[in-house]
Amino acid sequence: MEDRYCYHHLSGSIHGKLLTKRIDDGNISLSFADRDYELRVDARDKRVLVCFDGAIPWGGLPLGSTVLLCSLLPELSCHISDVYQKRSIYEENSSYELDGMRAVQCQCRFFVLLRSCRAVFRKYKIDTLQPKYLIVDVHDDFAEFSTGS
């Protein structure tokens, strides 16, 4: 049986890939520095496993994608004076909440199976909560990440 990798782009770390462990024909496990996960993935499924911290914008997932797990992470926060200010009316509105003098942004860790495609996810800069878009190109059983504002 061939190896299955999880391509990841997590908050506060560089992107990479992690070898998963096959438990049986329907389950795999993987261990990140902060947490271990067990996911239901059929061994015959040829889609690519991608993991990221952030959110999925409307229309960000192409047809044929499956979200396996959405796990809540600790909130990101910064002082309200450091929060990113929109530079254009065309930028999306912020989704943080105010808690006294702190701005607090929820974030999740998503595990998604993707076919050969292009998907778009949203991440947040840790120090300013600025939304950044993470573009994932999947082809030839490989995932490639690029970011943009």
C-alpha cells in the first residue's frame, strides 16, 4: 500500500507534508506538534489530504471536496490598535470580536480531501488579524500552497 501524506499550512509554522499512519482500511492517524488526530479516510480514496488553520470562504471548495474534520483552535488576539485596517471598500469586512481592548478572532483547523483542483482558504495574520488567502493547487497527488491578500 502506498504512503499517504497530509499537506499542511498551519498558523505560526511553515507549510509542509506529514506522513500519515494507516490504522486500517478506513482510518488514518497523524501527529502534529500540538495534537494527534484520527481521521476516517478510505484507503482506496485517491484524493489529496490537506490541513490548514483558518476558515473556508464561500465558494472556496471545488466540487468533489470533502471536509473530514473541523477542529476549533485557540483564538487569535491582538490589541485593537494593531488590528489590520481595510485599505479598500472591496476588501471583505473583518470577522473579529472585541473583548475590552483586545480583538479576538476564532480559527479552526480543517482537514479536507481534494481532487486535482484549485481551492481557496482564509488565514489570519497572528499579529494583526489581517485576512490572507491561501490558494491550494492540487495536481499529480501533490498540494502546492501560495498566499495573497
